[in-house]
Amino acid sequence: MSTVTSRGGRTEISLDFDQSTLYDNGQSYKGVGWVLFATIMLVMGGILNIIWGIAAVSNSHFFAAGASYILINSLNAWGWIVMAFGVLEGLAALSIWRGGEFGRWFGIIVASFAGIVAMMSIPAYPFWSLALLAIAVLVIYGLAAYGGKPYLTR
């Protein structure tokens, strides 16, 4: 119960409430860290993909010269595709942070496609693409192992 006491020019407010409502009683769930990690990695992967896409669209010179691609033979087109996946990764991260089963599955699907796009982008910038593939694999693991079964993470 809260009380407000006024003593002349000074007002004191005291709030009485149970501290356990603020801090989950010190219990920790092992899967929460993986889901948070996967979400942060989705955000980072999305930002990196957007940077990669902007560099590809603006014809930057740090890409491998004369690279040929599997489906689309234009670095400019790959830049737009990768930027679109970067935006999708950001939306998936927001969906996971919101909670629910849809966010988990949307995150897994987007990370899977981002991994495929990273593999198909290897001719342009190999090490960057392999780093994004590793991020996608970790996101898929975190969401698949701990994202949808809260009773296993207690």
C-alpha cells in the first residue's frame, strides 16, 4: 500500500510492495540467454546485410573483381536482395522480442534464408559471407533449441 505524508513544505511518499514482482526471485532460465543472443545476432546480421547491400548497390571497390554468381549475375541486384534480407532480419528480431511462437518461427525462416543468401554471396566477399553464415547458424540454433519450449528452460 502506498502512503503520501506531507510535513509542511516537504512531501514523503512511501511505496509498500513485494520486491519479488520486480526481480523474478533470482531464478534464471538457461534458454533465455540463447534467445536473447539469437535476437541480438539477428539485429547485427540485418545491419551487416544492409551495409553490404548499400556497398554493393553503390558499386564499391572492396568486392572481388569479376565474380560470377549462381542465379543473378549482377552485384547491384545482389545488393538489393541482401538489403531486403537485412530488413527482414530486423523485423524478425522485433517479432522475437515481442514474444510468441510466430516470432520464433519467423526468425528461424529468415535466418535460414539469410544463410542461403550469404552462401550465394561468397563470390563477392568470401569472409564477410562466411561470418554472416555463422551468425545465421547460431540464430537458428538458439531459436530452435530454446525459443519455443519454455518448460525445458526452467
